[in-house]
Amino acid sequence: MSQQSQTAKPGGLGALFTSTIGLKVLMAVTGAALVLFVVQHMFANLQIFAGREVYNEYAHFMQSLGKLLWVARLGLILIVVLHIWAAVHVARLNDEARQHRYHKPRKYQVTTPWARYMLFSGVVIFLFIVYHILHFTAGLADPAVFNHWEVLVAGHWMPTPDSFDPAAAVAAGAEIRHDAYEMFILGLQKPMVGLFYVVANIALAMHLAHACTSMFQTLGLSYGKYRPFVVLIGPAIGALLLVGNVLMPLAMMTGMVQVDTIGAVAPVSHGGH
Amino acid sequence: MSKQTMSLTLHIWRQPGPDRPGRLVPYKVTDVSPDMSFLEMLDVLNEGIIEGKIKDVGNYGPVVFDHDCREGICGMCSMVVNGEPHGPRRGTTTCQLHMRSFEDGDEIYIEPWRAKAFPIVKDLVVDRSAFDNIIAAGGFISVNTGSAPDANAIPIGKRDADEAFDYAACIGCGACVAACPNASAMLFVGAKVAHLVKMPQGQVERESRVINMVSTMDDAGFGACTNHGECSRSCPKEISLDAIMLLNREYMRATVKTRGK
Ligand code: SF4
Ligand code: FES
């Protein structure tokens, strides 16, 4: 009998992908990595307020990472896929488990709207990520905004006008780099685009307000006296991201931050329009 | 205490059998003393139905509900009262809930626990065998047979003893599942796992227990915890969410320890 009680059902690391707790852990671990990413992403982008030179220097540095950048990108995509896979799996299990609802709706006492609409905020965030990559990474959503370049003139990076032809410049031996600064500001100046960024970041803040506290609980790190502190982590990170990430599109939409083109290289053709 | 009696309108879930359709049926009960327990009030209702004094639309007969100890220790009296498992009072089972928690003229909705893993047997009675299966899968310890060991032969730290005792307070009622938006049983399973892991006697089956209990829980069709906290709030024994946290911790530890075995 004691022999039998010792034979555990399939445990091991495979349980990460099959059991309810395993899926939660998978979601928490991938989620933690994504939180670290979005927080650093926000601080990196806030450099937009430091002006053209600082921002483009940073963007250039990121681009110069080459292969490493691609490792990071593919890693992030893998993490996002795992996170979504686990979330969808858990959501389906839970829907199935709670298939019978109450006629007099349950009076929820302690849960929050953030906790209850995780899937919804998650979907908004996912749609945003797809758009955001097409917008600012692939440059397919709005090529006119994406295609801005700086050119190296006497050791200084100089902005160029819209009519600048990067291919021709490179052929002529000039050194150019992507003008992420102008792309960022011009892209978010468009009201509908800016609004979408605002909405998506509200969804992100909501998602993280629950998620960041939740992951501590799931990973077994909210024991006893730490709990009152842990319950504040989610709302705190959510609020931080809300302020930082919404500030940027708002600043562009209202014209608080505008493209600074001092010293723009003006080729002859510029007078054409 | 006022001597006044109360009149209530009850909307009770009536379902003749597991696969039969059910519906909420209204009943008027009068002469309810505020000092009655909720179950005594239902006894009054059933008496009225049997004697034909209370109108029973659809002729369902007396309302079938589970109960046993009526003193808050057996965990049988499962019902969702006005959208809250075990009714509006915190840390209180339905049998310990008194009618003074309600007002004269109130409308009260009474439904069974709802969860895929708790199929309805009849009216307010659900089948909670899933909990028994989870206990059978690991809710035990190994002891030598023979004469009872000396009570203090194995010393246990005060803190561990207190915590184990708090978790042991779970009466297996299932309110946590009924309350959970995901119909998750992790507060219950967590309470059992945490109770035994705090004791030296619980160490022998430490890994197999948590793995077997969780896999039985998953097989029964309970959902996964997404940290809403409704379970702990509805729990008549006020089991802390720490139970779920410890369950997660123990499960992770056990999966790592048993890998490749
Ligand atoms: S944890 Fe609380 S609500 Fe859940 S079964 Fe135990 S006593 Fe009932
Ligand atoms: S009847 Fe035993 S706990 Fe309510």
C-alpha cells in the first residue's frame, strides 16, 4: 500500500505544459520576462524627451547589435507565443469548468475588473503588438512615417528632408542611419494612431495591474507577511507604465513634442514644394 | 431581540434529477423567526410544502438540500444564497447563518454550487465525490499500526503547528469552487497540501501527494486559479490564499524533484 502511495503520477518538467499549475507557472515565468521587457522598453523610449541626438544614438546602438538583436527578437516572440498559448489553454479549461453559471449572478467580493478581463486586455495588447511591429519595426503600416533618415556630415548626424533618397545616398558613398526620432514623433502625431497607442497602453496597464501581483502568488512568493506588499506590486507597475507610455503619444498628439530639425541637410530639391 | 417574525420570498433552484432541466421557483414563507438558522427556515418551508400550506408551483415537493452537523463542521450545507456561497456572512456556513442576517420582506435566491466537477444530484444537492477522490489520491499520511504513539513523541514547532491547524480547519465544503469564477478547487487542495506539509508526519509522501492530488483535481474538471481571491473570501473557515501559494510552491518543488522518475 505504501508502495503504491509512493508512485507519483507523471510529474517532472512535462507537467509544466499539461497540469493546471504547470500552465500557471509557464504563464507567470513568460509574463515576468515580458514585464521586464516592457518596463525597459518604456524607459528606453522616454529618451524621446531628451531630444533627437540622444534618441537616435540609442536607436542606432540597438540596430548595431545585429545578430544579438535578432536573438532578442526571436526570444521575445517565442516567449509571447508560449504566454498566449498557456493563457488560451487555461481560459478554455476555466470556461469548461465554470460552464454552469448562476441565475442570480455571483456577487464578487474581492476580485477586480483587471483580474476579470485579463483575456480581453490581453487580446487588445496582442493586436497592438502586431500593429506596433508593422508600424515601427517593419515599417509596413505607415511607410511614409517610417522612412526617415539621418546622414553623417563631418562627424555629425544630420536630419534629412522627406525627399531624401537613402539608396541614392548610400550609392553616393554617404553614411546614413534610420531616423527613429522623426518616425516616432510623426507616427504618433496622427490622432487615430496616437489614440490606439493610448488605448493599448491602458489595456497593458490593466493587464499588469493584476498580472504582476498574480505572478508572485503563482510562483509561491507572496507568503504571509509579504502579501500586503505583493498585492501593491501589480497596481504600482501598471500605474508606472500607464503614466510613462501614455505620456508619449499624448505629448505628440498635442504637439508638446515636435520634430526638431535644426541643422537639417537641405538638398537643392528641397525648395520644390 | 425582537419577537417579530419575518415574511420572505424565496427563489429556489428546483431540478428533479441530474439530467433534468431545472428552474428557479418562488415560495412565500411567513412566520420566520430571526433566531432561526437558514436551514431551520428551509425546514419550515418544507413543512409548509408537505402540509400544503405553502404554494409549490410545479409540485416539486419538499426542497432537497444537504446538511448534517448543523454546527459548521461537516461541510455539507452547500448552497449559494443571493449569489454568495454560504450566504452573506463571512466565515459562516449556511447552517450557522441566522435569519437575523436578513430583513423582513427580503427576496432570497437559493441555488446549488455550480461547477462542472460538482454535478447536480437534485435541487440544491450536488455530487462532491471529486473532493473525496482528491483526498484519496494523497490526503493521508503513513503511520505504523499498533498502539497509539505518545502524543508528544514528535516535537513540532509552535508556528508550524499553528499553521497546520489553520489549514486543517478546511471542512471540504466546496464553497471555494462555487465562488471561483474558474470553478477552481485550489484553495481546498492547497489547504490539504499545506496542512500536511507543515507536519513531520506529512513528509513521507510530500512529493507524491501534491502531484497525485493536483492530477486528480485536474482530471475532475476543476479550473485553474487565476488569483481572483473569491475562494478565500467565501470560505467559511477563512482559509488564506497562502494555501494556494504553498500548493504552487510544493507542486513546483515536486515536479523538479521527481523529474526523470
Ligand atoms: S477551503 Fe474553505 S471553502 Fe474550500 S472546501 Fe475548505 S472550508 Fe470549504
Ligand atoms: S450542516 Fe455541517 S457544516 Fe453546515
